[in-house]
Amino acid sequence: MARVRMSRGKFDGINAVADKKGVITALAIDPRGSLKKAIAKAKGSEASDAEVIEFKALIAEVLTPHSSAILLDPVYGRGPSTHRAKTCGLLLTYESSSDEVAGKGRLPDLFSEWSVLRLKAAGADVIKVCLYYDPDDAAKINTIKQAFVERVGAECRANDIPFFLEPICYCDEIGDEQSLAFARVKPRKVTKYIRDFSQPQYGVDVLMVEVPVNVRYVAGSTANTGGLVAYTVEEAKEHFRAAAAEAQKPFMYLSAGVTYEVFCETLELAGEVGTPFSGALCGRAMWQAGVPEYGKGGAGAVRAWLNQAGVEGMRVLNAVMAKGAKPWWDFYGGLENIEVVG
């Protein structure tokens, strides 16, 4: 493998969100509007900004000693970021509407009052952008999205900070991304977007990708409680292999809203295949059951829940990661094959 050149800022930033072994186990708590609505539903009354901030701060306080990084937003997350463990790196999200994107094409947008320079000054080790992307969508839509990613990549390059891209596939014609119909087309869409955004013009340093199958439709999976099947276990494994083969950048898997038990089972399947994933981003799977606790009993109740169920969930996730995940630098042939410049 040819020797890889990497800037000092990019190299140090990725290492800041990885553990000593080079594996990224990140906890995501960047939802804004959707989290506020969930807290309000749990309380039975309107939720305040202060409550959203407090909830995020509690997660950072209790769970970051068990993760290598935390993903937060610059609106509600700057205060909570100060509650994270000293060993925990910080990813800040740059897109303004990752949890509320709807409409034809699902076009992306950035925080108008933030820039990569400002996010870096606010303490970010890594810039993260979520992008809803259907590789089979109309060219006029995807051209806009591709140019959008190129601009963010250039901005991160200019500020010498890593760019982590989180593509999420969809299909307007099918609609329901949890349906059997979508499960059947998902492997091809995930494989195509991994190939697309691995290209150098985008400036992506790490891809945060969906697993290429919906485990609810894998025959024999514990998540398959409805009996509908889109793929056998062997077919699911082949989809993992095919998608991973397209990656030209280190990549990590997203929990995508499933329970942490299902996510761990999925990561174990990826590990069995030998998929060279470098980490995982676990969000609602790890903390969503704490929202009702917060709504009913406030900070004390959710802290108690986090110290038991939340910490146990992180323990299980870390055990799975220790078996299957590979150091991010292994994607480039090892640390000795990376030339750090600057």
C-alpha cells in the first residue's frame, strides 16, 4: 500500500475522538427539535431549552467515561460538552436540521451563524455533517448535495480539521424507510453512497454509514419479530462485504435508532464478516429510554437510569467493539504508513 500523507490537524483530530487503540466509539446526542418534543411528551407539558441542555449534560457526565467521543450540536451542546470526560473527544454537528429534514429531495442546510472556524474555536475536534442522500435521485437534486459536501470538505481542509460525513439513504417513491420494500433496496443505496463519497473531491476523512441491511428483515435475527424476510444471513453478510469493499476512507457504523441490543447484534454480524469498520456512532439506541425517566422524575431519575442501564449498554457496546472494530489507521496500512505533515 502506498504511503499516505495526512495533515497534522486531521491526524490529531481523528485521534482525539478515538481510543488509544484507534477505535472510535462515539455517543451521539445532537438531536434538537425532536429531543425537545420527546421531553415534552414525557413530561406532558412544554419542554424548555434549559431542560434539553440539562438532559444532554447528564448524558455527557455519566456516559462519556465509557466512550471515546461525543457528538453534540452547537445550539444546546456547548454547555453539556464541558461535562464530558477528559478522555472523550468532541464532534460538533454543522448541519442545521438533521433531525427534521422532510420534503422532496430533503436538501441540506448549515447553521447560518456558525462556520467551521467557529466550531473549531468552540472546541470541536471533528466537524460532522448529516446528509440525506438517495444515489438514485434526480441529478439536479444530487448535484446540489454533492456541491454542498464539496464546500464543507474545502472549509474543513482550510481549517485543518477532520470532516466526518453521515449519509442517510432514503427513497421518496417508497417513503417508509422501515418497510420491507425499502429494506430490499437499502443495500444497493448504501453501497453506492459509500462509493460516491469516498472520492477525493469531497474531502471526507471518515464516513459514518448505515449498516447496509435492515436487521429487522434478516432471517433468524432476534430483531426479526414480524417474520418478514428481505435477506438470509448469508445474503446480509454479502451486503456487508460489498458495501465495505467500496470504502476508500475509514468508516464507522450508525445505530440509526435501533435498540443497543439490536445494534450490538448487527456489529457482531459485521465482525463475523471481517468488515474493517473503525468505530460506531450510537445515539438514541443508548439514551432514548432515559427520556421518559427524565420526564417523570427529572435529573435525579435520569441520572440513576444512566448509571445503571446506560452504563451497562455502553459496557456491552464496548465489548462488541473490542472484538470486531479495527483501528482507523489500519485502513491505511497502519500508523507506520501515515506521513503526518505540518
